[in-house]
Amino acid sequence: MSKGIASQNSLKALAYPVRQFLAAWGAAQRLAPAAAGDQLPPPYALAAVRGEAVLRERFFGHFIARLPVQLDAAQQLALWNRFVEDGGHLTTWVQRLGVAAALRREAALPEHAPQHARQLYAVLLFALSQEQPQLLPWAADGFFHHLWRQQFPAEAAAPGKAQPKTDMLREQLARALRKRHGQSVAVRESFQQQGEHVRFALLAKIGQDPRWQTLVQVQRPRLKTARHAAYDAALELAS
């Protein structure tokens, strides 16, 4: 997701370009009456199946892959279950975008189509991937980042506010490592809750080496204290 999109902190800002895209769907047609049964029309059902692949790629290949922390498999699946499988977030997002109303200009949908929020969302993502892929960061990546910011507000600054201390520490460490190695450096965090303690690690990718190397690893009762202890140790090693 680009820097410009990441700076948008509201669903209104994320929804606007997607709603513009949806407004063009069958705009000259009237809404079709509700269809019998509870199945989507075959063309939409097929698009939903194909859109599932787009959804998974955007979630794991773009959103998860670009987070400032490194999540293990269990943590990635936990986020997937919370943001996608549980359904509540997608239902709210699909309703806000007006996906069902846009689709009903082209074909009849079941009366309770909002219950199929994930399918409707997948239809939207597939359509965007085919017609305007440049909007996928708004419809998917930006939406998931919005949910992430709500649950982990320290990881991203709201517009007009100071840069969070975590980002400042990460950039300070990256600069120190670049100076030491004379190459480009990327820094990521990794943490796991283990009983009453948090195991926190800082990792770095140096130059063209694709591997993430562990710089330091600490264990503390709380994430905040573990993070600061790790950065203090890593900065000392890098100096």
C-alpha cells in the first residue's frame, strides 16, 4: 500500500474511490427485485469463487507482508479469522460500499444478500482485479490496515499527529545499521505471547540478502517493555 493510502485513517476516505467505481455498474438500470432462494446468480457465484483468490493474496501477500512486525503462522491465521472469517468487519465494509445495491442493477440477488457479505466482497475484489486493479489497495489493503490500526494504534500515526515512538525507534535502528554496513537495511519486529511473558525479537534484512537475520531477542512481562529493551540492545550493538 502506498504512503498516500496509508496516511488515510478513515473508512470514508478509503470507500470513496471504490464507491465511484461501483456507481458505474449498470447505472442506467433500475434495481432488480429480490430473487428466490439464497444463492447468488451463477455469474456472481463464479466471480466470488475467483475473488477468493484475490482476497487471500491481498491479505497475506500485501497486507500481512508489509506490516512493520513479523507475525508467525498462528498470528497470521488469528488475524485472518478476526478480520475475515468472523464476518462482522466484512459485513460492515460491504454495506458501507453499497456492493449489494450495485450488483442488483445487473441481476436479481437473494433477499438477504447482506448475509453473503464475504461472497459480495470477493465479487468486488475480482471485478477490481479485472477492471481497475489500482483500486485494490483501497478496497483491501487499506481496509485491513484500518482494522489493524484500530487494534494496534501504536503501530501507525493518525493524520496530523506525531510519528509514533515505535516508528522512530525502527528508523533510528535502520539508520545505525545502514551506517555500519554501508548497505540498505530493513528492520522488522517479531513477538510471541508465551504464558505471562512476551518474547520479542528484532530482525534485519541487509543489502541484497533476502534472509531476515535476528539482531536481538528478549523476554519481558509486557510487550512495551520488551520492545524498548530490544531496541536498546540492538542500538548498542549497531553503534
